[in-house]
Amino acid sequence: MAATRIISAAELQALDFTKLKDNKFEQELDTIVLAHSYVTRELQATAEHDYLRVVHWNIERGFNIDAIRSLLTDTHAYLRNHIDTKIYPQDSDEYARLEEEASYISRADILLLNEVDLGMNRTAYRNIAAELAASMHADYVFAPEFVEIDPGIIDDTKLDRSQYKGLHGNAIVSRYPIRSVRLLHLPQCYDWYEGEQRNLSLLESSRRLAAKATVDEEMITELRRGGRIALIAEIDLPNTETVTLVSTHLENRCQPKCRKQQLEFLLKELATVNGALVLGGDLNNFEGDVGPTSLVKLVSSKITDISFVAKTALTFFNPYSLITNTSSLSLGTLRKHRDPTVRPVPVLLPNKTYSFFKYIEDFKFQDDTQFDAEGDAQYSYNERAAKWSNSNQRAAKGFVETFKLKRSFGIAKFKVDWLFVKPDSEGSYFPASGRTFSRLNNSYRGGTEKLSDHNPISVDVLI
């Protein structure tokens, strides 16, 4: 594997990705990390406190970057310019709740970001991570997962080749100095170039037409070069301690077994980390493969299964049959949607994601520490005490969702974005007040839009 190469914005500009072909894409993706510092000494001094506030957010390319920048830097400007005060009058309780959430998230020290664009025409060729870092006077690092080359995304007749980079990936923004950075390529669970071309079958095309007609959810194809990564950085705190930060995004177009393989690979690479570590990411912890369906995938190993064929005939033209088929109404499915970490009951109530979260919970680092899975009422938001509630907000049942379909049918709501905290060997740097900001995310323009299709989440790492 090639060594991580940190390049400047000027060096990036010299790389013409419109002319790269075949494995040259991967050669560049193996090495590129873009970094820059906007940290000021004055800000470091004011940022010093007894906790490290970490926000993880899948920001959906950065479509609403101006509103997100406003949210993170000027609470009052965000509320004044980006919500509908007719729906949220300034003297109302709901406005006060929005103001509290906006103020809370604006005091983030760290952003762990997924789905970040750089030089994409769909986001006006902007460097999303750099703009956030500049607004926050922070350091940032960006590493691409993919070079986007889908004709549906890139319109050659309108493409500005002088600005186009086509990069899409993960980023870390830090108000504290980033001292080192490492790029880790995860095991491939899906080939986004060969796979997307191969799966544009007649059946898939028909299914997509049905998707648009039935649930207003477009199952898009994304022709890309690259694959899933983890971006790892170390930051220096004013107390001279070092904290390791990880931003990752696991594959969605695969079965849970392969996502677990990606997780195992990542944690084994992190096993030697001494001191505190915060891992954040969109883990796509669905129970099945949400990628395109081909004829081969449909009939492979199932053609003689009569019950499967009957069930498939009933649900095939629903693009989210994983979510909304008959079994989705069962007790087992409902409890798993609310809590993907729940222990399965053999045969009666299976849960394919249980072993994924169990692996995280049981994993031991070489300094004999583990991720803090505690759920103490004292350190949980709204005092809901249950496993992982110190770092991820619990609901009355299960977790507060971070992602849902446009038409959720009441059950298609998922907790797929997570924050996990590893304390140091002395038990310091443990998680508290894990929160999910669904109200704030859904208040954008009076609820006619969202800041992102994923709700941001946060955790305070107590120092």
C-alpha cells in the first residue's frame, strides 16, 4: 500500500483527474490527503475546557454548505436566515429548543465528516472541508474515497474542467492542531465501477421505475473509482495530551458480513493506539445489501426456495423491500430498527447486526482498554441509561434515528451514524451526553428541506 501523501491545494489543482484512466485513479486515491491549518493561538486559548466536543455528520456532499457554515459559526445568523420564523416564532418553546441545539453544536471542537465533496460540479466545485475549517479557524484533513465519473453527475457539456476534481470522501476538522494523519483503505465489499455497470439490468431498471412511482425514493447509480476508507488523525490538546480521531464510512452495497470484515480490519489497525480515541462514522448497519439488484443476485441459491420466490414476487417491486416487506411488521424487525445492537433470539428473532456491535464492544486495544459502552444516567443525555447511551442518544425504545427514508412508513428509520470513545489507560477521556440533532436538521427552511439526509450527532469526551 502506498504511503499517505499530504498535498497542498496548489498541488491538487495541478492534478487533472479528467484525464486519468483505469488504475491511475486508484494510484492517486491511495495517497492523497489534503491538509491546511486555520488554527489561531487566540482560538486555541478560548477553546480550552474540560471536555472535547466531537460532532459526526454525514453532510450529503455539502449541498447546504452555506447554512451548515452559518450553523457552526453564528447561531443567531443561522436562525435568522435559514429557518421559517412563521413556523418557529421567536417567543415559542420550539424556537428556544432550536436555539439551544444550534448553540450546542456550534461549540464543537471536532467535526468527523462523511460524504464530503471537493471540486464537484454538483456543489459548485467547492472545497467543502476547507470552507468549514476556514469558518471555524480550524485545521482540516480530507481524503477521497472516490473519483466521481458517473455521466448522471458529470455533464460534459457544462463541466468546467479547470475547476473539476470530482473527489468525494471523508474529512476531519479540528480546532486543535492536527499533528499527524494516516489514510487507511478498507477491504473492498463492492466494486463501484464494474458493479454499477454490471447491475444496470432490465430488472433493476424496472425496479427503479417502481421506486420513483411508489415511494418517491430514487435508487441512483454512482459510477466511481475508489473504495471505502478510514481517515485517522492525531490532535494535540493544550494539556499536552494527544487524542486519536477516526472518520470512516462503511459500505452500503454489501451484506452485513462484509461490513463486519471492514470493521474488524479497521479496529485491528487501530489496536496499537495508546491514549484516548474517538471513532465516528456512517456504518450503514442495515441487515442486508441495499445495492442494485441483478438477475443473478436475485436467483442465485434461491431458485428452489418456494417461500422465497413467493415472498420475492410480493416485494420485488418495492425498492426498500428490506425495510417494508411483510416481515417488517414483525416484532423482531421493529425492535431491530429501534436498536440494531439488540441481542437476537435464535430462530424467532434473528439480528444480523448484533455480532457487528458485539465485536466493537468486546474489542481490546493493546493498552488493555476498550470502547466505553456504558450507559450511566449521569452521563447520558436526558438521563436515559442503557448500553452505549453515554456516547449515542437513546430514545424511549432503542436509539434516536439518524437516517430515514422520505416516506418512512413509520418504521423505515435507522440509527446508522455512531460515535465510539476509547478512554486512555487511566480511565480518563470517557464519553458523555451523546446527542442526535434531528429537530435542528429538520428545521431548515421551515422543514421543506433538511440540512442533510443524515442527522448530526455529538459526544462530549470528558477530560
